[in-house]
Amino acid sequence: MAIRESREKNVHAALVSIFAEEVCREAGIKMKMLDAVSVSMGPGSYTGLRIGVSTAKGFCYALDIPLIAVPTLQSLALEALPAIQDKMDNTENILLCPMIDARRMEVYTALFDPALRQVKDTEAMIIETGSFDEELKKHTICYFGDGAEKCRQVLSHEQLIFSGHIHPSAKSLARLSEKKFRLGEFEDPAYFEPYYLKDFIAGKPRVKGLE
């Protein structure tokens, strides 16, 4: 197995094709030998999603192979699961709460059980003191991801556990993609769009001398 990852911001366009070439070379295969291409479908950064999905579609069209799309929050939950299981003696009553930073006190989030079944819909949530109160009546919630750190001072319930700095990884994406490949769960590259969750809001351009 070969893997390349970067957590540096705003480098998707510059690195994605280079990484694809490098991992194929390290794995000893050629692009034409691929059976499918998988991509993280969102929610997340608007620009990052568009670049990732556009690149994946390009590979699929060029190689005439299927496209697999994996929910980003589910992939993040799988990445966190081993660390949570090591930390807790009993995980039967926990819920996994991946959080992706949106803006201000807003995060993209959902809830999953330990079998990675989604038990609460994906949403853009503004985190407040009473967030998850209903779920916390019956469960311990482990929250993690790049949106979790900014919420720690707000989420103080004793049944809420911060689970460290967990980041999305191609390793978890690949594991979920392999399952989808075996089941034949493919997307149509012609019509597939990333799951943005929210409409894109462009920043107001700054013109020198008019600020």
C-alpha cells in the first residue's frame, strides 16, 4: 500500500495529481491498472471538494473506470474509532461525533454508532451549551475533528468526551471504498456532485486603494 497526505491548506490543486502519480509508482502499478477511483464527497471546503471531485471524475473518464464516493464524516468516524476503543472499556453506549470546521462556532457534523451506522443526519450545526442534550440522556458522545477543538470550551457535559486531534485520512477512505466496490455502489461521473451542505458564499474582493 502507498499513501500520500497533506494537511496544508490551499494546496489541493497543486498536489492531487502529483500524489496520484507518486502512489502508483510506489505501489508498482500504472494508472491504467486501476479498477476504480474513490473520493471524499463532503461536506467540507467548497474549493477542496470541487478540486477533488473534478480530478476523480477526470481519472474515471480517462480510464473508463467507476467512481466511488464516500461521506467525509463517516470516513472521519472510522479514523477515530480505534483510538476511542483503546480509551474506553465499553463502547456499546457511545456515539461518534465527527466535526469539520465550518465558520465561527459552526461545524459540519453527524452522529454514528460504533458500527458506523449514521444515527443523526448530517447538518451544519452552530455549537451551543445545550447541543446534543437529547442524545446525551442515553449516550456518551465522543467528538473529534478539526471543528472539535474550538467547541471544547462550550461542550462541557460530563458525557461528552473530546477524543483528540483526529483528521480525515485516505486510509479510512480506502477501507470504506473497498466495501462499496465489492457491493458495486458506484456514482455516475456525469451527474455526481459533491455534498456541499451549504451554498457557496464568495468573499468580497478587496481592491487596493478602495478599502
